[in-house]
Amino acid sequence: MSYTKLELQPLFDKIDELKPAFIERLSKAVAIPSVSGDESLRPKVVDMAHFLVKELTSLGFEDIQVKELGIQPPPVENPKLELPPVVLARLGNDKSKKTVLVYGHYDVQPALKEDGWATDPFTLVHDSVKDILFGRGSTDDKGPVMGWLNVVEAHNELKWELPVNLVCCFEGMEESGSVGLDKLIAQEAEAYFKGVDTVCISDNYWLGTTKPVLTYGLRGCNYYQVSIKGPGADLHSGIFGGIIAEPMTDLIKVLSQLVDGQGRILIPGIAEMIAPLTDKENALYDDIDFSVEELNAASGSKTSLYSEKQDILKHRWRYPSLSVHGIEGAFSGGGAKTVIPSKVIGKFSIRTVPDIESNKLDELVIDFVNKKFAELNSPNVIKAELIHDGAYWVSNPFNDAFTAAAKATEDVWGVKPDFTREGGSIPITVTFEQSLGTDVLLLPMGRGDDGAHSINEKLDVSNYINGCKTLGGYLHYYGRG
Ligand code: BES
Ligand code: MN
Ligand code: MN
């Protein structure tokens, strides 16, 4: 497909010129440890919201609103913990223009230097030899969120009007299940979000490291915890070992029966809910640029369960997976502490796909866990529960938004993007689609090896800067298309 190119060179040149300011903006954002999953850092998440308000204000955004979402529902340590606010802002309200809602999240995953980071995770470090920016949130999702602000700054500097009305919705709980946002979107559908024509989310990644993509699918995520409680306090294993039932032993027995070493989920009833693979879908995987080598490079290992790209992609995109994440309350330090932990909480999640029914899944999972625990005949007490869930999403990539984004991508990167799905989850995607009745486009900035959630998370400077051009170009093609 060929298309008429828009004259976007001045915008692209301005974005290049503003590179130092854009890196500075991202540095300030990364310096705020807005970890939503760590209750003690909640004030920092709130600081990050206020940082955004400050930036949005100085860029000339209008009608900036900080929407409080109330108290965080259980399970939480602090029963009075306030949810971080959602930041709404608007630029332009011209009836003759289309309106694009951009969503991003300003919270990040936890990160500690001790986890193995080469540099302090909350200091953006520019490796000028490799031209890479390292820091927590650089790619997930502070880089892309700053990207939207950068696009506006470039327009302001050029004294260009934005080609669309822009509505921003930035949340601070995405990494913890987007608690409270569904309700806000439903409330604002006919208010703040009235007139929105399309939604663009930049919170995902290229599949590999060289070819841009546009994304039309995500897996969902149902996150569970199993707590097992025994003695009244942590105990000495020399005094109590062998004569009381240990919660940790029970928990490990239960967790070990959820999934096998080949990644097969062992809970009955889930496989039957997966949508069958049609010949048409099966053929799509052949044309995607990917290889087991790219997977190995991204994982930093040779631990792939599959050698064929088709199998890897299917298992990342269209089959469910179960991961065991951790055990709260377990001894995890160095040394050899002879403790019997009194209460342990196992955490695991299932990535969901069409046509798994979320409630049915919860029932299957929780019943299975309880049944396996009952088989142990343990006097300890178990509680298995859902912490949060987020739906999967698959859309049709042949609409105006995808077409506009494909043109912008080709302008900036010189190649046509691949159309991909993702294995990760952005719970709010389906809510936008359903509550606003619009399409959603996922337009990534970073690369497949950026290490979101991992140590040494990074964003290549070229992806940051060209990513800004792509976001800006998309607004122009969409707005004028
Ligand atoms: N940016 C990710 C979503 C994502 C992950 C997109 C991988 C593409 C590939 C997002 O910030 C994220 O991490 N989401 C969580 C959601 C969960 C807490 C419900 C996730 O996928 O673990
Ligand atoms: Mn993200
Ligand atoms: Mn994330």
C-alpha cells in the first residue's frame, strides 16, 4: 500500500532538536519511585501524579483534573490506603477536529539495586556509547507517557496547532491491576471522555529489536494469592521442626501442582475454554519476523520451551500460561536462618486468552487449590483468593487508527510495521473499547529486549526520539485522514 506522505519533516526535526529536553523530562519522571505495588511508596506515586500535572500545566493543557479513586480494596496491609489519582487533561476542543484519547500509566514495577541492577534504578542513566537510557519505567511506561507530552512541546515550539483534540488519561495503578479505573471511565464516558473518537495506548513493545509493530491483541491476567497460616509466630526449627505442620511445606506442595515444567497448566477445565485455532489464524504466524534467537537474547538465556517461532508466538499470544511469582513471608535473605515461617502467601497468575471466562476460571483455580490442600490433611488454615483480574483483548487491525499509525511508522522507520499481539496485559484496554464504544490502538515505543519489569530496564534513545515522532505522526495521519 502506498500513501500520500504528509509534510511532517519540521515536526521530526523539532523533535530531534528537543532531544536533550526530552531526556531531561524522562530523567525527572524516573527519579520518582512511583511503585504502585509497594504500599510504603504510595506517596511517591502521588508525587508522580503531581509532577504530571505540573508538566501538563506548563505545556498549556486545559481542564486538568486529578481524580481521586478512594480507598484501595483488600487485600491490603493498610486498610486506609488511598488509591493514586487518575490525571485527566485536554488540549483543544475544536468540533471540526477528531478527538484522540491517549492512555498511559505513571506507576512502575518495584526495583532494588540489590536485584542486580548495574546502576541505580531510579536514576536515568544515559549510556552515551550505546545511546541507551537505563532506569525503572524508562520503557514501561514513563518513556511513552513523556512521549505524548514531548509531542505537544514540539508543536508548541513550532507554533503548530495539534491536528486533533487530545485527551490524556494517566493512571497510577496499572501495575497493580488498574483498581478503580473501570468505574471512573464509565463515569466519564459521557462527561470528560464525551466525543472521543479513538483511543491510543503506548504501553507495549516491538516484538524484536529492529522492526516496528502495531499491536491488536493482549492476554488478560488473573492474579491469585494463597495464604497458609499455622503457628502464632515464626518458630525455631530445632524446637518445633518435626512436631508441627509447617505452612511453607503445605504451600509448596500446593503450588507445585499448578503447572508442569513444560508450561502446561495442570488445573482441569481451563484448556476446554480456549478458542480453537483456525487455519486462517494459524497461517498468520508464518509471516511475523521473529526467531528463537531473539527470544534467547531478550531472556538472556537458552531456556526456551519451544524452538519454532510459530510455537513461541502462539504460546505467548493465544494460549494461557501460569507463572508462580513468589512467596510472601518466606525466608529469602542470605545465610541459613533456621526459621519455620508461621504464615506464607503464595502468589501466582494466569494469563488469559479468548474464550476463557474470568469468573469460571477463578472458580476452577480456587476449587483446585482448596482440593489439593485438603488432600494434605493439614491442620493449617488456607485462604485462596483473587487479587485482581484484567481481561484479554483482541481487535481488528484494519481501521483508520491502525492505518494512520502504519503510515506514521513507515515515515519514521522506513518499513511497514508487523501486526502483532502481546502476551502481557493492559487491563483497561477492553474497558475503553466497551465504555466509550471506540477502537483502541496499541502503538509501541520500546523494543522487545527493553526488560520491562526486569533489572536494567532500558529505552534506546532512538526509540524514545523516533517513538515521539511516530506518536506525533500518528496524530497527524489520524487527524487529517
Ligand atoms: N506494559 C505492560 C503490558 C505489556 C506487557 C504489554 C508485556 C506488552 C508486553 C504493563 O505495564 C503491565 O506490565 N501490565 C501488567 C498487568 C497486570 C498487573 C494485570 C502485566 O502484564 O503484568
Ligand atoms: Mn506498562
Ligand atoms: Mn508493566
